[in-house]
Amino acid sequence: MARLLFVHAHPDDESLWTGVALAHHVAAGDEVHVLTCTLGEEGEVIPDDLKHLELPAGDARDPDAADPLAEVRRDELRAAMEAMAVTSSVVLGDEEFRRLSGRESAPAFRDSGMAGTPSAAHPRAFASCDIDAVAADVAAYVDALAPDVVVTYDEQGGYGHPDHIRTHDVTVAAVAASRTQPQLFITLTPRSWAVEDRAWLHAMCSPQFLEETGFLVPSADDPFPPSVAEDAEVTHAVVDEQAVTAQIRALRAHRTQVTVADEVYALSNDIAARLSGREGYARYDAEARARVGAAAPGEHAGPGTDGHRAPLVTR
């Protein structure tokens, strides 16, 4: 049995970015733990009946005001992780995190929103946190948990969100400072997969489906996010079509943020994305703060991979 820790920025990220790996490793009998760094207070709300929870865009954020969306998204995260049957799910700085890490004064942080927005100036904005101080708290949690594997985003946070970038920076620094020295991986998508998924959407999303859902399929020449890498850079993978069932259950729990229709989902921008049952990863050297360009000796493709890349856990 392996123990894996997935570190994410906001509720729903765990199911969107690593939902296949979560479900796959739960089904394999591994311990699966999730650490979420903020409660996603700045999320855009999709359902009309919950729109009142969304904070007005462009308004300054009162540091003393309550965040109406925070507890709703905490509940969504709890429901999603129950649907996924993970071993544990904690939020950075909450009571359970403090208890497990032994860091009684570990602070909690807030969703920073996108760069340049008023929320980025909030005194608890995660993107402005002291990396070394927060990394020390996370390192204490990592040492208490003693995972074999830690997973987070690439250097650009997948798509450039300041909280995702800060999550990467904090996680890398925490693993570097950890006494237990787990293996660290970042999430990447092989370019060939991204091209195939986009072609699949064009083939499978009928005009009727798009009209009913309101989804939009990206064109073939739309740019890919920074997390899409050349195939050779993606050295590890989790491929498990059966994991999509649990991933969909988890995503549906995040109803303020995600709409799911069959094996397609969209966020508030209505851009369709495929739930493909496969995720790519690359090993990351926390000390050198650099990607490791190849699988380690003894690692090789096996069950739960695409036949070319190594698994996150070698059994």
C-alpha cells in the first residue's frame, strides 16, 4: 500500500486536475490524502440559485467581512472527497491541519483571485503569503503524514492562476524541507493527448448537445494552457477509464463551479473539456527546483498507465 498526498489551490481543483489519480489509487487500496490551500472564495458561481454567493467583480474586499461562498465550497469539497472515498482531506490552516501538523498557529489563507484584481490585495491572499513560512507549516504536515508521493501543479500553476503558482512554490519548498523526502510530481498533459481530446470533443459534441448544455468547443487552433507539454516531458501517467465514474461524482458535488454532462464538463466560461480517464505527470526535483526528464531506474510502464509512461507508484 502506498500513501499519496495531492496539494491543490481551491476546492474542485483536486477533482479537475488529479481526479483520475485520486480514484485510481483509492480503488487500488492506497492511502489518498488531499490538502487544499484556500476555500476558493473568489470563484465564479454557475447556478442561478446560488449566484448571490458570488462577490461583485472589481469591488475592494473588506478584510473584516464574511465570505459567503467559503463555507459552501468547504461543504462541496467535503462531499466530493466523500464521493471519492479519499483517506483524508484538510484545508491549510484549519483545525485538522493544525492538529495533524502540530503547528498550532498555522494561518489560513484566502483565494487571491486573478492577478490585478482587488482580491489580490486582501491581507490573507494566498498568492502574497510568505513562501518559506507557509512551507514550514506544510513540511510539518508532510512529515507527520509521511507520504511516499506528493503531487501538485507545474511551475506556472497549470494555467497561470496566482494561487496555483503559489501552491507549486510552497509545495516544492515544503518537500525540500521535509525530513521524509517523498517523491514529488507535477501535473502535465502530453500535447498529443490534448490534440486528441480536442478532436474527440469536435466529433462527439453534437449541435443538439451543445445547444442543450450551452457548452462551447474550443477550435483546433486555440492555444493550450501552459500545463500542456511536449510528449517526451511527460514521464509518468495514470490511465484508468473506470476512474471517471468516481471523478464525475466528485465534480458534481462542486456544483457552484462545475457543470458535468456525460463525460464532458465546463467551468463558468462554458468551454467544454473531456473527462478522458488519463492524466500525465513528471517527476520534480524539489532541491533543484527543476523537472526530472526521465523515469527513475526500475520504473516502467505497467497497469494503470498508457503503456509508455511509468506509474506514480512502482509496485
